[in-house]
Amino acid sequence: MSEPANPAKNNVNDLFAQRQLLTVSQLTAQIRSSLERTFSNIEVRGEISNFKKHNASGHWYFTLKDSRAQIRAVFYKQWNRLVRFTPEDGQDVRVRGRVTVYDQRGEYQLIVDMIEPVGIGAQQLAFEQQYKRMESLGFFDPNRKRKLPMFPQRIGIVTSPAGSVIRDILQVLGRRNPLIPILIAPTRVQGLGASGEIAQAITMLNRKGLTEGPDIDVIILARGGGATEDLWAFNEEPVAKAIFNSRVPVLSAVGHETNSTIADLVADLRAPTPSAAAELVAPARIDLLEHLSKTGNHLSRAIKHQLLIFQSHLHDLRTRRAFASTASRVQSAIAHYRDLDNQAARVLNAQVQKMQVRLRRAETTICTLDLQASSKLASMHLNTLGDQLCHAMQKRHADARRVLSEDAARLDMLSPLRVLSRGYVVAKDDEGRLVTRAAGLEKGDRLRLTFSDKEVGCEVNQTE
């Protein structure tokens, strides 16, 4: 039995038959097209969460949310490489982009082409992030900073070959010391990719010092003043790492004194301007000549003073040696005179003994001879012998006294007291060193003067 016709059902089937049948892909494409036309250039504020940087592609993926809703977002590499700071979870940001649909999952998402933090400038945030990262790596440690060489043998310069900066530096170096060799590593100092070129220039100068010519003793990293954006290359990590790894001390002269960059903080020293940097690394030739002249004069005075001391010591040694020799001769003379006295005494005793023997013999003879005649002859003979003995003793004593007197006179002539008694004075400084010349004295020096009777102190009032 056939089913009765249903007019309503037939109408529905006719309606569906009249409409276009869409696939899922077609529907998704239409939704994407509609969303992109409606939300093509919008700005959205929200909090970042689930931030992820894809290592292979370099794209950034994150979720932008508020208290009631969220939307997925992607920031492609060709755009995010221009961003100075790195987004972090929890940051309140403002983004610009367009809404589209991710076909594979059927989800709508935000394609971002600009991002900046809310409440703080993007550049300031990027600077703070870079500063914290470099600080954690020890790039700003003052203990690693080196002193600039006093007399550089070769100077390297990293800067733009055009503009007034390089001219100012070369002019100052040429004026102060034109004999110092200079090696310039030209590079861009602003714009995209400038930081990599600056880092390569610093590394190149380090290699040149090892392979070509004299060593590079210092590198000047210079750029003129400008806006923060113009100086940004000197805030980037490649420049900071190149300065940190440089074996040659780096002097940063970026911008004006009011500007501050990461390169300034990592460098061994910062100069307020490029011209001031040239002043710091190149000692003035005239100052060097004056310093050498003063050093030579000081050395000459020191040598002369030392020679005077040596001459004084030599004179003292000679005086002591002469005095010791004379004293030794006097002692020898005294011993000799004592020996003469002893010999004279022995001779006298021998003569006395002989006389006693002869007297005893004479006494015996007297008994047998005429006493008066014999006594007279004996007395005459005895007187003759006595005279001879006295004459001999007097002559020997006179000779001994004459020799002693001559040696004593020579000793007296060599005695320092004899010299002082003639009006001379011995001068010594506060350290007891003998002063023999006025050339080494200066006004205000203290002296000790030794006269023949005592010693007094005095002060030099005039040296000419």
C-alpha cells in the first residue's frame, strides 16, 4: 500500500535542492574571507600567556586574553625580528593585526604585525631586558675591566667611514701624537644588521693585531649623537658579546655624554665624546718629551747625589785606612823604643857587672900595689869608662827620641783634629753622611758642623 503524499516534506526537499551544498573547506574559506574583510587592521589589548618561540621557524606563538575571553595569536619571523624586546607571560601588551582562520583546526586566530608593551615604551623595556641578561652573564663586572695602555703601539677604530666622527678622531690623534699607527675597521653604525657588522669589525681588529703589523693595544668604538633608535645597534647582544670577548681593551665613545648604551657598560672605559676618546688613548707628544726631560733631570740629580755619597764613603775609607796605618806605625815605634830601652838597660847592667868585676880585681891589685898611685889610676880609668857609658846612653836615648818625635809629627799631620785646628770644618747631613760639595744642597737642608772643640747644627738658607 503506497504511502500518502506529504506536501510539507516535499517542500523541504525542494528547498535544500535549490541551495548550494558546501564542503567544510569551502565553509571555512568563506568564514576566513569574511573575518579578514571585517577585521583586517585592528588593535587589541590583552595579557600574554603560553608564549612560545619556535626555534626552527623563529615564529612567536601566544595567547592574548582578558578576564572573560582569549584568542590565539601568531607573530611571524619577518615581522617579530624588528621588535626590540622579548614578550613574556603576564605582560600587558597592545597588538595590531588581522583576524583569520586556521583551517586545519577550524579556529580563528590573530595574525600580529606589531606589538608593544602597555605602560612602558618598547625600547625601554627592551633595554631593561637586555641589561638584566648581560648583567646575569657578568658582562658589567668591574673586576674584568682593563686599564688602557699608557703608550699604545697601534690604535684600532670601529666607526662609520663617513661623517664627522672619524675626522674628529683622526684630527685629535694627529695633533697629539702623529707617530702612532692607526687601523680603521669601517662599518655601519645604525640600522638593521648594523650590530652584526660592528661585532665583526671588533673581532677583525683582534685578529689583525695577531697577524699583521704591531699589536693593537686599544680599540675605539665610536659613533656621533642621535636618537635612541639611531643608537640601538650598540644595545644589541652581538656588540656586547664582541666587546666582552675582545682581548684588546675597548674604549666606548657612542653618542653624547647624556646617551647610555649597553656597549658603554660592557666596554673597559667610556668616553663622553669621540674626540675625548682620542684624547684618552693618545698621550700628547709634547707631554711625553717634557716627561722624559723631567725624568732625565731627576735621574741625573740622583746619579750625582749617589756619586757624592760614594766619594764621601771613599774619602772616609781612605782617612780611616791612613789613620789606622799611622796608629800601627806608632804602636810599632813604641814597641821598638821599649825594646831599645830594654837593650840599654841590659847593656848598662852588663857594664855595671863588668865594672864590679874590674873593681874587685882592682881591690885585689890595690893590696899589692901602691895604694895611692893605683887608686888614682883606677879612679881615672873608672871616670873614663863612666863618661863613655853616659855618652853611649845619651846618644841611644837621643836617637830613640828623635825617631819617636818624627813618627809623632807625621801622625799629628794626618790627624783630623789637626786639620780642624787650622780652621776647617767637617759637614754632615741629618743621616750622618759626609757633605763635601755644595752642589747637592738645597735650601732648608739640615747640617751638623764639627769644629776642633765641638759640634753644632745649622740650616742652609741659600744655595747660590
